[in-house]
Amino acid sequence: MLGEFSLCLDGRCITDSSNRAKKVWLLLAYMIYNRSRPISPEEMTALLWDEEASSNPSNALKTILHRVRTALEPLDHSAGRHLILRQDATYAWDPRIPVRLDIEDFERLCGEGTAAGSREAQIRLWQEALSLYQGSFLPRLSSERWVIPLAAHYQSLYIDTALELMTLLTQEDRREECEALCRAAVEREPYIEGFYLHWLRALIDLERQREAVAVYEEMSQLFLSNFGVMPSDELRSLYREALREVNENTVPAGVILEQLREPPDQGGALLCEYDVFKTIYQALARSVLRSGDTAHLALLSILPRNGGELPRRSLDRVVDNLRELIRTTLRRGDVAARCSVSQFILLLPQANFENSLMVCDRLTRAFQRQYPHSPAQLHTSVHPLEPNQ
């Protein structure tokens, strides 16, 4: 039931991916999960049709049960008859026939690993447990009310166990195994920051800094695009550590200068990641404190034109359009970065408050002119750069 719903007997398997009859697989999953007790027709009807009206629920249920039995026949020609029993006006999965469920093995192994008396036993049991987690619980039935809390339970158990195992593998200096586990865990649950912390640390310890940099940059874009948040300070620190070690120990000055040089066709404002923007901002703040020059920040926010929320595809299109507009409209000395899912921040050196307002007005008018039918509008605000004293 983890990753997909399938039943196998003696090498013959049926899966919910090969049959789109959702109610058949819903009832089948419910009966197997609750195989220790009989289920009344009323409970089945509530499960299958919830608040939907049915002119003849008894006949409708008999039809679904017939289809369930038919779906089981590829396992054995008599499977439908033998596996589902009718008892005293109720239905039950035959308790005499042994059934092995991945979710039960998964939970048992996680618990045995926690109670194990040695680190080696813990690692072995937890690795076996995590290998069973091929994805969320009954993913094609994920909207069903009885599935939702169970899916959350098994997901939480997977995340907690994976993090414990990553820590243990690191302590035992089993970096290759830790890196492989992190890679698999991110494929299963791509939004858990702790997985990336262990992954970057393992890659750096294995001297695979370029991979660590690539993992961080992909993760940073993923988190920003989906949640509008930046990675934690700890992750950014690992990223900077990886960046420092990307070059070989001794690099000729000419190679370094060539790496620093901007491509010749890059005109307009400098667009960069928010982490880089922060460093540039802090450097300029120090310079302003020393020289007394002026500089301002401008915040551009994308808002829906008619209230509500922008659909994700529309927002992504507006972000792409605005990014290009910023690059071509601002000066070469200006710096810009996306700082949230729907905002850009601009650094305008040697621009006073009035000049900065004019820049924002020019951008807003250019956006309206180029995208008159856009569902979005821009809101701008200007703030002085305040150097640390």
C-alpha cells in the first residue's frame, strides 16, 4: 500500500494502476486494512458514496462487490469467492488466509530498530524498513477521509526514521550509504530540509563539492518556487563551504580572473540568487558607510489584478516576464534577485529616493505596456539602504 496498491500471490499481481475503477480499489483497500473485523453494508455504502445520493444503495453495493471479486480473479480463479466472505449480513476478508502488508512490516521494522541493542542492528532494521517505503500510503486514494490520517502517519514515520538513520550513518562514518539514503529520501519527500542538510554534508565529506553545489541550487529554487522561503543559515553555510572547495587547491591567477569575468553579452541589471544579493548588499552597505554615497532598495510585489490568488501557472509566467523586464530596463550597475515566490528586490546604487521612485514607476509602466492583459499588477515600495554602524 506504500507507493501503489497491489496484491500478489505466487508471482501473480494486480495493481490499482492497471484498473481505473476507483470504487473497486477503494473497497478492496478498506476491507484488507480492516481485515480483522466484519464490515456492515451501511459502512460500505458510506465509504463508497459518502454524501452522494443513490436511488438503490443495496443493488449498487452488490454491483461493486461483484466487481471486487472479479478484480481478484487474476490471482486465482476462485480468489474472489474465497477471500471475501458474507457473514450474518456483513462482509469480511477471510481471516484464515494469511496476508502480509508492507505498512505493517514497515511499522514493525521501524519499532524494532528503535528498540535494537546495537547500532549495527539499528542500521540494518531501519534500512530494511525504509526500503519498503516506496511512496505515500494509497496515493490514488489520497483524498479519502480514512486514508488522509494514515498517510500522514506513515509519512511522518518515514521522515523521522530516515533522519535518525542518516545521523547514525554519519556517526559511523558510512558516508556513501548516507549519501545514497539522502538521495532516495529526497526523491520520496523533496521538501524536508533535514534531508538536504545530511545530503550536503555527506557530499562534502566525500569530496563531491560540485554535486553539493548543484543539489543546493536545485533545492533553493524548489523551496522558493513552491513556498517562497529561502534555505536555512545552516544550509547556506554548507553551500558556501562547498563553493570554496570547488576549485583545486592551487589555481592560476588567469583562470580565476577568467572565472570572475562576466560574459560579454550580459547587459542590463545583474540578476542573481538571493544569497548572492545579500552579500552584494552587505558589501555596498559598508562602502556607503565609508563614502557617504546614497543607495536605495526597491521591492516589487506581484499582486492579482482582481483580488483572490493567481493560479500557479499564471504566477510563474508573470515572474519570468518580470525577471526579463528588470534585466533589460535597469542599469548595468543595478542588482536584482527574487526574494519570495511573488517578489523581486532591487539594489539601486547612487540613486536617491526620487530616482528610485522613478525607476519603480518606469518598471510598472513598462510592465503594463508590454503585458496589458496580464492578470497581475505590480506594487512597489522604496527603502533607503541603511549601513550598519
